[in-house]
Amino acid sequence: MFQSKLFTKTVKEFPKEEVSKSTQFLIKAGFIDKLAAGVYTFLPLGLRVLDKIEGIITEEMKGVSGQKISMPALIPKKNWQQTGRWNNFESLFRIKGREVEYGLGATHEEVVVPLVKKYVSSYKDLPLAVFQIQDKFRNELRAKSGLLRTREFLMKDLYSFHASEEDLDAYYEKVKKAYLNILKRTEIAGETYLTLASGGTFSKYSHEYQTITSAGEDIIYICPKCKVAINKELVKGKAECWQCGKHLSEKNKAIEVANIFKLGDKYTEPFDFRFTDGKGQKKLVVMGCYGIGLPRLMGAVAEIYHDEKGLIWPESIAPFKFHLIPIGKVKKTADKVYGSLQKEGQEVIYDDREDKNPGEKLVDCDLIGIPYRIIVSEKSLEKNCLEVKKRNQEKTKMVKLDKLNQLFK
């Protein structure tokens, strides 16, 4: 992509009203734009990152037999009333249509349970798992941490349906592994802990995936032995590890990037969702739900991977792999390098802007945070070389023009 064709531009100053570093950099670098508190537009660079995250999550959910669907955001009042959440779901947006009242989809148990009920009647139809990646709406009391707490956000929610608690338990463990894979592939697994927490309106307990960062709104206690944590909201007196019972004293601020719940029959019972077992008896289906907020995950990555100059994207979710910058009268060679990279199927943004000097281009390059910077300059061409530098390293490597394929390895 030619950088001159991007309709967005970097900005010189940090947005003063934003408190999280991730959102400051994402706005400054032209990844997102703020429309209102907790409401953001994803610009071309930001959407490329979000699409990469979505691709990783989709692969992992299909790996645990999840079938992808897309459910409506407009959910009739009667569905919410059936589960008792019309009046007690504090962050639910309620709107009036011409004839019917609706709740904007904050979560989708009220849709997915009656939906799946239409197609499941026997134990032979179970287990079953469906997921979607769709906008969610929550009327948050405080939306002040950029992408870390928004009122509209893209979320992956997976719902699993089972004939027994034992089958639910087994599937729950499979999803845990899939979530760990997602965290590894987005390179935040080392800073993220499986955390015991309250289930809120969903269940008594849940498991959260909490990423350690000073921008976090939650406080967790980490067990150094088990490498798991407990949310402060569950701590009554002493904080003790829920696996080994060890006393925990270390507090850490963290961002909740994902959560998983064993719902049991909490939502199948209100809709009388039953199946016929092998003995001909009717039993309630039990279920689990598993969520990941994609923008929040993106924000968590940006909180961890940045320095004073800008963002430092992990290669797996970076908007581009290479940032090509010509310096001096080298357009013909730079064009050839760009063409060669594209021919090899590499993702590259080419800073062809003629109204920016070399210093401005390098500053923008660091701010945007593409994994590899390639400089084509008169000085490097004297040695028949390109200057290549990883964003998270200081050292520059000289690569021969005819050895360009080394960059792909």
C-alpha cells in the first residue's frame, strides 16, 4: 500500500482527554478515531489489526468445533423478560421500536438458546457449539480507558450446549487451551493469567484472562507457584490461591481480555430447552459461554508493546510486516523493492509521500510500529544494500539487494 493514499494521517499531539497509553498512541498513529466516549471508528490501519485478531480467533474457535453464525443486535424485550434480565441488566441499552421494545445485544444468551432449541431435540444432537464475532452494546457508567472499556465493541462469543455437566467440563478445558493459543499467537500469553472471578449475572464463578498492565482497571492476586490469579472482588480477608491454597500478597493491576463461564441450565431452563436422553427421559441442556473483546485485546497488546516513540506490533497482528522508506533520489530502486515484496505476497506499506522529509518519515514509522523498517538510501545503494531494522531493536542490518528473500525467513 502507498502511504500517500492513506486518507488518515498521524497527529503531532497526544489526545489530552485519553488516559491510557494504548489509546493515545492508537489515535496519534491513525489507527482509530474517537466519535464519543466509549465509541470509536477503526481506520484502515486499525481495521487491519482487528482483522488479523479476528482471523486468529476464528481459526481457534473452529478448532474446538465452533460453527460460525451471526445473530441480530436487536433483541425483543420479551426474550430479556423470559430470563429476568430486562429490568436487572444494568448496562443494557433499551430502545423503543414502532411496535416493540428492544434491548441492544449486550450478550446473546437470549437469542442463541431459543435458536438452538429449534434444532436440538435428542442427545444425538449434542454437544454443539456456535460462535459469532459481532458488535456488542453496553451502557457503561464510565467509558474512560479508550478501547479498554467502550460502549460499542466487537466481541467473539461462543456458546456450547451439552447433555451433561461432565461433557461441559471436558469442553471447557478444550476452550481454555484454545484461548491460551490465542494469547500466544497475539504474544500476550506471558503477561496474562487465568483468573478466578465472579460470574456476575451469568454464573456464580467465572474464569477471566487478565493481562498485567498499569492501565488495568482490575486488581488481581497472582500465585507464583500455580501461575493463576484471583480477582480482588472475590477476596474476603486473606487472598488465597484457588488451586493450591497458598496465601497471596502481591497485587497487580490488570486488563480483562477474555472470560469463560459454565452456565449450566441458567438460560436453558427459562426457555424450557430440553433434550431426550438414551432412556427416553427429558433433561435440561447445560451450556457454557466464552467471550473475547477484540478491540480490548488490541488495546491490551498496544499497552504492552510500545515505547516512548510509538507502537511495536507483534508480527502476527501487525497491519503490515514491512515499512519501506526511500531517502534521497532512489525512487526507481525503491519502486523495484516494493514490487518485489508485493510479488512475494508480503504485506508492505510504502512511504512514497513527497511532502515529508526523511526525519518526519522515520518518526511516523516508529509511531505506527510496523515490525520491520526497510530504508532505501543513496548511502546504502553505494554498497548495493538495503538498511533493515526491527522496530524493537536498535541495530540496523545491511541486506544485499539480490538477497531480498532473506527478509521473508
